[in-house]
Amino acid sequence: MNGSQFQQYIIDKLDLEHLAPGDRVAVLDRLGRLAMQEVIATLLDAIPESERAEFDRLVAADDDAGMMALTGKHVPDFDEKISTIVERVVNEYRELVVDGEEAM
């Protein structure tokens, strides 16, 4: 799932079309950060100790392409794992925030 697919998935899943553009961007940014943290935490174990310093450097530089390339070498089903994490983060957000607001 690439960045634009990720954003469209969130917009569709959470029905964000009705939000003002600024609010929509805020939700997309928040969920993007949450998903990225989850991806890093989940996949860090797959990176050999000898390459962790390089991974840390890529994270600090906010080099998404570099992080994906490095992780992709060690996790054959990397794209599938990312998609699963994104789906989980969006579903949790929906349960906590969207469905929670509707219940009020």
C-alpha cells in the first residue's frame, strides 16, 4: 500500500469526504504517524542487529523509501504486513473515535 492508497483507504473507510479539507488532513496525518510508529515497532525485530544503526539513521532522517528498502530486504511479505497494520490502526481509530462519537 503506497501513500496515496493509504490516504484513500482512510478516507473511504472512515467516510472523511464530508470533512473540511483541513480536518481531513489532520486525521490523515494523525493516522499516518500512528501507522508508521506501528510499522517501525513491528518490523524492527526483523532487521539484523548489524543494520539497526542504519535503520535508526533512516528513521531520524524521515527517509521512508530507505526504511522500506532496508526492511524489504529482511521481510519478504513487507507490503502485506504494512497493509495489515494500516487496516488495524484505521479500525481501532474508527472504534475509538468515529463510533464513539456516534454513540454520544
